[in-house]
Amino acid sequence: MLPKAYEPQEVEQKLADKWQQAKLFAAKADKTKKPFVIVIPPPNITGALHMGHASTNTLQDVLIRAHRMFGEDAYWVPGTDHGGIATQNVIEKKLSKEQHKSRHDLGREEFVKTVWEWYNECGNAIYTQFRKMGWALDLSDIRFTMDEKRAKAVYECFKEWWDKKYIYRGKRLINWCVRCSTALSDIEVEHEQHAGKLWHLRYKGEDGSDGIVIATTRPETIYADAAIAVNPKDKRFANMIGKKVIIPLANRAIPIIADEAVEMEFGTGALKITPAHDATDYEVGKRHNLPILTVINDKGKMINCPEKYLGMDRDVCRKETVKDLDAAGLLVKEEKYTNNVSTCYRCHSTIEPFMSEQWFVKMDKLAAPAIQAAETGELAFHPANWKNPFLNWLKNIQDWCISRQIWWGHRIPVWYCRHCSEKGLTFATDQQGREQLTKVSFEDGAEPIVSFEKPEKCPHCGGHDLVQDPDVLDTWFSSALWPMSVFGWPEKTADMEHFYPTSVMVTGYEILYLWVARMVMTGLDFTGKLPFKDVYLNGIVRDKSGQKMSKSKGNVIDPLDMTAKYGTDAVRFSLLMQAVPSKDIPYAEESITGARNFCNKLYNASRFILMNMEGINGPLTMPKNVTELADKWILDRFTNAIKTACEGIEKYNLALTANTLYHFLWGDFCDWYIELAKQRFQTAEKEHVMALCVNILYGTLKALHPLIPFVTEEIAASLRPYVGEKEEFLLNQSYPTFDSSLCHPDAVQKMDVIQGVTRVIRTIRSQFNVPPGLKISAVVTAKDADDLAIVREQAAYIKLMAKIENLSIQVNAAKPKQTATAVFENLTVYVPLTGLIDFDKERKRLEKELAQAKANIASRQARLSQENFIKHAPAEQIQKTKDELAAAELALAQVTASLEDLN
């Protein structure tokens, strides 16, 4: 017998240990079964579990558990990511706080050693947290992007792409994070709206004329201007094209050019072109062969500018430049302006477009097979509307900047002979007095030697003085190989043969380009096969107002705090109920309360059934030849719920699965069938009814197990003897399947009528505050006697479920006085209220509600009629107000109808 109350923490710890000890989640590599494989999006080793992990990984866990129960060789591959920039930032902060040192105080080798020591001590700490969530990961076999096997895969990829001339080194405009002191690729840059200013500046003509006025958000970069551009269709400037103007404060002449990239509606219609500090300007500069001048260095300091500003921070220079332009009479005006500012995805500092020599991967040839796979449908997206954005990005793809100027990560496997590459190498002495290679220039003659290990000698001169490239590879370089490297690629391992390609990639839509696209391209290039055939994109977990969760906003919900408070199954189920593919989840603690109540409902219903099993010995088989309407109905509802639940799993819509099973268990099984059936527990039909109850309940437990594994496993242990199940773990049992022999559509049709009549009577009770246990009278009438046939046949069900003492069923019955009325399809229901309520008291209550509903309508209508509110309020606030108006209007209609009944 189950304990009186379900204690999730006690049960979860016990089962989590039991599952791991039994190696329940270990790879089986059973060649007799179809493999179903997911590789986990590897969390950073810096990580604490957050709601994003909780959502994405719960989805994966459901799929793995379900497909295992479908009879497939399901394997969820665990692993962690070294998280280059993020991890380096964490360790640097730790050093500063604990030792008051920077990484430069330690030196490169000692710093990297420190990170490895930290990883070995607590790098996999996140998996302890994962274990608490019940996720089906074999935690004794974890991969790491920096371990030896994954490092060899990275080298193999680099070498092959180098040999194919996909990898090259060149000087281009890149994204530079001043705070992290490293390059970033385009898709590592986030765009945030900032409230800034737009300055209108006058560039006087070289001929002494008034020249031209331009608008800019970055006046500090005027010293790098190479031209002023106007749109060739803009008649305002047609006579100025080809003339020259003087850069204010810099006293340097630049031409006015025509280019269609200029938006005539922006600012004054004339733009300063600064190729070294803006991506669009860089492209304009290439078209017009403009010089590239750099005035901001890698530290965010001013260079190559008038002496006054030399060495200033870029933000300080902006203020000083504006002040001096105003003093010189060249600042025409300034206005408030909200624009998208590029920021670092890790530290959120403003990105500086920067001319720099870096390592790149040519993407056009890699993208072509991925485009074809998406266009033909070989690569499928769930939901499908992500296909076109994926294709658009690939068709306009830019070369990938893969070098990072940090210390933690895969060192670029390139070496240089100091003799042969002397002019292309720059060295510096670190704080320990050791010489370090700090900069490499192929333009100045650096000769690369690609090798995983340090070569014995230079292949050109035979020298032994060799040094390695100082840069590390972008973290996503190793992540792009993840679906292959986890199985030992480039080695032809047994796991690679059996488990690759994987089945589905489950991840957030925000890294569709950052990661998913790169895995697709690398998988196709190295194996000729897609790394997965399905991409299941889940949404971002936000707060209940739709805002992104962040510690600075104070709106973060810690999943482990919630599991301690409500239980893990409740947290999982609350996320799954809202997990509509790629839709963001506005998450609130209240949603966990509802999910916890569901788990308790399941537990209590199971306990109730077990308490009534006295005198019955198992196993009991599922009865199929049933005659009672309720039995036919529940069998139909059960097997169709299983069908829909399976469809949700197979079509990657787990919200459909969760909601279907929720409504079946709580509504159909508990609220209706058990209530109808329990009066038969004391009759000769007891064993028949209990056989239905335990088999339907056990089947529902199996269907729910992938979603809420702990409570289902705990209940199943007590029910197994009654259904003849020998297998200890639900995960090793078969998922229930749709059985057409259990379908009884005629019974469902009849029950729909019974439930409809019962519900409208319950609504009347609620509207008029009739005590729920009080027996009442009711009249059901219709114009046609045939419409009353089902009600007559099953009047006992209605009387039981609606708590009716006297039920009158008549054709064209007259409405009694002081009667509440409700309609269901062709049926009208009258509930006489005389003797049930205090009419004066009830009338006053309803009149008060009527006044409140009218006030609510007036206030919401007034707000929606305000032009400022509609123009400036957040979209979610406007929609909330519209929803509140609709709810108030519905309340008004209901209260008005109730008052009419009373009067």
C-alpha cells in the first residue's frame, strides 16, 4: 500500500540512485533494434542549472524514455562544453576575488592548468543537478569537448579543411569585444535596443561652401571617415556627388560618393563612411576602393586621431568630440534615438567592428549540401516554419571567424619556425619574464605548419625553434563536431557505426545558426550524412510578463529551488504543459502549483484504487467485452488518449502529449469514471470494475512515465502484482498502444450529452452559490422527444453526477417561476431556485458583480482608446488589457442572464 501522502524528495532521491546503480540509461548498442539517439546540447562547465536547461533537457528526456518504451535502442549521450570565453571569465573573476590576481599574473600555462584543476574538481557539477531532474543520462560516461578524443576530432577537422583550402587567414572587419579582448563571429553577437542620440554634423565644402550635413550615432569615428555617401536617386544631393568636404576637427578632405546602400529616409540622407568601424561601411568601401583607416584599437582606445583625443576611451572621446563640434559651430543638432547596439553574447559589452587578421572558414561550399538537405525535406524542422529562416541564413552566409584571442580552448594546431617566419611573428615578455608569441601576420610572411603535436623540426629549414599560434578556436568549432566526436570520430568505432547519424537535435531556436547549422554542415562534409534528420526547436523560458530571465532583473526562477519546494515531476510537467514547439514559455511559479496538484491527484487516485483492492488477487486482465456505458466510454477515451499522446511524441509536440494525458487522467478517469464506477465497488461487479481501473491506471502510468518518471515509478511498484508485470522499471516496459477494439464512439456520443447536461447544472449551482452537497431538482426539456432519449436512458448518471434528487424529463416543458436556465445543444435545463437561495441576498450580490463588470469594461475601454497607450505600451500589456476587456464583457453577459433568471 502506498503511504498516505506523496513525499517527492524522499522518492526522487531513492529512485535517482536506483536508476544509476542499475545502469538503466547506459548505451545498449543493441543491433537488433532501431537506434534512437540524441546528443545533449553540452552545457558549459561553468554552469548552474537554469530554467532553459530544465526545459530543453526535459524534452529530450521524454523523447528518450518514450522511444525506449517504444522498443527502440534509445540512447541519450551526455557531455559538457569547455565554454571558452564564459569559462575564462569565470576563472578570471575567481582569481581576482580569491587571490587578487589576473590571468597575466599567472601566465598562460599556469592559467590553463588552473582551469583544468577547476574542471577536474567541479566541472561536471551540473550533472549532479541533472540527476535531481531525473534525466535519463548515464552519468558514468560523460564526454567533454576538451578531452583527448574530442581534441583529436578538432585537429582532424582543422587539417582536412586546411588541406581543402576552406580554412584561411586574412585581414577583415570582424566583431571585437573590448572587454573579453577577442574576436567573435557574427552569430555570437547580440543586438540590444539602447536609448542613444543621433548627432547631425556639418562637413564644410573643400571650396569653402556650407558643404553637407550628415547624421551619425558614432561621432568619435569621424577621424576614420573615408567618404560621405548619398543615394544616387536622392535629388537633394545630385549636384554634390564628386565634390569634396572637410572632416570636422580632423581637417582632412574626403569625397562625396553615391551608393544605393544609403537609406534616404535616415537622418539627413547623407552618411559618413568609415570602413574600419562599420560592417555596412566596409562593404561600401570595398565597392568604391576607399582607404581603410583605424582610429579605435583593440583596447577601445583612440589612435590615429588628433592629438587631443589620443589614448582616450572611445566613450570619453565621443563626449569630447561632441563638445568640440558644438564649440566649433559644426554640431547642427542632436536628438534622442533608439537603435540596435551590437553586444557581446557573454559579457554584453558593446562590440567594436575592428580590422584584424584572423582565421576564417570559407562557408559557401560547406553550406551548399545543407541547403539542399533542407530544401528537399531530408532535414526536417519542428515546427516547419523554421525551414525558411534556416535557408535564408545559409544562402547569405558569411565566412566564419574561428580564432579567439583567449587562453582557454583548443589551441589552433599551427606552428611557426622562428627563422622562416621571423617577420610575421611578434613576441612579448609576460610578467614572469617568459617570451610569448602574441601576434601572427601572414601578410608579413608567417609560414604555417599544421600539426596536432609540436613538430620535431621545421619542414622548410630543418630548424627546431618552433612556436604555436597564440589563438584558440571558437568554442563552437568543437561543438559543430559534437554528434560525431561523441562516438569517437574520426575513428571508425562501433558506436559511430551503430549510433550515427543521431535521430533528432532538441535545442532552443536562438542557437539554430550558432550551432545547429554548423553541425549540419560539418556532418555532411565529413560523413556524407546528416548528423540528425529532425530539428526540434523549443522556445525560451521567460518570466510571466514575457521578459527574458536575468539575475539583474531579479526575475530568475531557479529550477532546483522549485524541485525542493514542489517536487521534480511538478517542475517537469509544468514546463511540458507549455512546451509548444518554438513558442516561448511565460513561466510562473503558479504553473508549478497546478502540476504538483496533478501529481497528487494521480497519487491519491492510485491509492484510492489500491485501498479498494481488498479481496482481489492479481493479475487482472483488461476486460474488452463490456456492456456498461461508462466502461465503454472510458475504454474509448483511454485508447484515444494514448493515440494522441503517441502522436505528440512522434511529431515533437510534447505539450500535446502532456495536456492530453492531463485531461484524461484528471477529467475522464478521476472526475468521471471513478465517480461513476465506485458505487459498483460493493457489488458483484467489483472485480470487473477493478480490472478496468487498475489496467487503465497502469497504462496511464506507463504513458505518463516519460513525462513524470518519479511518481509514476513509485505508484507502478504497488500496482505491478495486479497487472501481472514482472519487469521492475517502467522504462523497460512497453509504451501502451492504440487498440481499435477498445473504441466505442457511440458510448462517447452518449456520454457527451450526459456530461453536457451535468456541466450546465453545475454551472447554475456555481452562479447562484447553491451549496455543492445540496440535493436539487431539475427539468430537462426539448422540442423533440428523440433529443431526450439519451437523457431518459442514462438519467441515473445525471442524477448522480449533478446531485439531483428529482429529475423531470419532458417534451416542451414550461419554465417554472424563479428558475435558472441553461442550454446544451437542443436541450434546455431548468433548475428551480425556490428554497435553495436567499433571493434578495443573491440579487444584491449579482448587482454588485454587475456594477464591477461595467466598471472593468469602462476602464479597459478607456485605456485602449488612449493613443499614447496603443503607441508606446509593450505589446504584451496591450494584449493583456484586451483580454481583460473580453473577460469583463463575458462576466457582464453572465451576470445579466443570472439577474434575469432571478427576476
